[in-house]
Amino acid sequence: MSYTLTEDRRVMWPVTINEPADGGKITRRKIDIEFRIDDIAKWEETGESVKDVLTRNIVGWSGLQNSKKEPVPFNDETLEQLLTDPYALPAIWNAYLNEVLAGAEAKN
């Protein structure tokens, strides 16, 4: 299969969010996030925050629910809520940086 150059690469990627639970347990929550594949050098040079990089490069999701078990639509407000969650932000960043960007390279 030939490799295709494209300016707007995207990938839907599974992210596991570890959430503390009573009794010292961890509950694993899963969400699929659609990431835009970005040029690492571009945001390393600008010194953008993790949240800024993710805000620009998350373009959708599936599997995110509210407390009533209803699907949460993707929009600026709900993305902001997700990225201020203390358990979601590091899990999403880890998936994007260490799996989507670096991992895709390592698997090839």
C-alpha cells in the first residue's frame, strides 16, 4: 500500500481515563477521540500549553456521556469541560503524544 501525503490527517483513537474509586480502586473509562495529526515542531516552537495543543487538535469524539448516561455532543464548551477534568487531560495528552504521534511512528 502506498503512503499518501495529506495536509489534514486525522485518526480516531481509543483513550483510557483512569478514575479513582472508593477503596483505593481505579475505574477505567474509555472514550474514542478524533485527533488531527499535527506537526510537533510547530507547537514546540510556539511554547503552547498542553491544553492549547489538544484544543486545536481534538476534532471529535465518541463514547463520552454525561451523568444521565446521555451522549455528550462535541463542541467548544464540552471540549473545554473535558480538558479541565483532572483525570481526562493527562490521559488524553498521553494518548496523543505517546501513542498517536510517537506510537504510530514506532509501530511502522
